[in-house]
Amino acid sequence: MPEEEPNADVLQAVAGRRSIRRFLPDPVSDDCIEAILRAASRAPSGTNIQPWLVHIVTGEARERLSRAALAAAEAGETSAEYAYLPEVMKEPYLSRRRKIGFDLYAKYGIDRQDMAGRKAAMLQNYTFFGAPVGLFFTMERDMALGAWLDCGMFMQNVMVMARAFGLDTCPQQAWCDFGAVVHRELGIPDDHIVLSGMALGRADQDAAVNGLHSERVPPDEFSKWHR
């Protein structure tokens, strides 16, 4: 029996996903956002607990949050929600991390030694890279590790479903470096943890930085067959 041909639309939705770092200001309708979230909610979760919560930020709320985060960054008032990376990064992860950073700065036209330029590029996270919509994914803090898996799968569904509407995204764990600001500005209670932010909108196809295609190792480097 011959192998089935993959569905091209599904393949492109996943394989073509990229983290976009320059968006057009074109508005995204509430109905569109709701449709994305409704479809994404089909993500699996252990015993169907559906632990994810989403805060949608647009308009003045988005502007207010950006101003507050940039002010906190300028003042050095970080407040990490959780440790995302290990304190000591080993190989091959360190090399992968360094390469994507250098590749990104090259797309921005920033020299590796230009620390001011690198900082300015990083701070664009807190304006959602110009996207009109910001999403924040939270869950109750007393959830166990399985719920982190559930929320990750839900976030991935959001990113893939956005492409069905001609939209793109950039997941932004960087917002968690200023968790206190996000909690305060969005009224998120302390017994909920901010897992990640995400920019949502239409990609600026003319922006050089959006030409970045991060590398992936082939399956034979991360998979092992047992027969």
C-alpha cells in the first residue's frame, strides 16, 4: 500500500511557522481572535483539565502595558516569573542558542559588539514588535508539571491556527522577565503564573528581520528507533 501524500495545507501551517519580529499595524478583529482560541482549545490536556488561561491585550491596554514594561526595563526592575533556562548551559544547546542570537543580530544589521543595539532589539519584545495584539498565557500556580505540557500544546495550536487566518505570531517568554508588571497592569492574581506572552498580527514581509529562518537539526539527531 503506497504511503499517503501529506495534506499540503497542514504541512505548510506547521513547517512554515516562524517567530515574526516585525508586524504591520493592521487590526485583527475580535471574532478572528476568538476563532483562533476556540480551535486551539482542542489541544489535549491530562484528564481534560484545560489549565490554560489567556489575557488578550489590544488598544490602550497594550500601549499602557508596553510603557510600563519599558520603564521597568530602563530602571532594571526585573521580576522573573520562573527560570526558563538552566544557569549553566551545556552543549549542544549553548551553541544553538548563540547561533540564533548571532543570526538574529545579523538580520537587524547589529554588530556582535554593539551592546546598545542588541539591547534596543531585545526591548522591541515589549512593544510586541509592532503587532496590534498581545496574548498572555497563564495558569494557576499550584498546577503540576503536566499542566505545563498542556499549556505548551495549547500555545502551539494558537500559533498554527493563526496561520489559517493569514496571521503570524512570536512567542515571547521575555515578558516573564517583568512578571510583576504584567500581573499589575493586567490584574492577574499572584496565585496565577504568567507562562509566556505572544505577539499576534500580520507579518511585515518587507522587514529584513523576518527573513530569519532558524535552523533545525534533522530527525536522525534527536530520534532513536526501537524495533
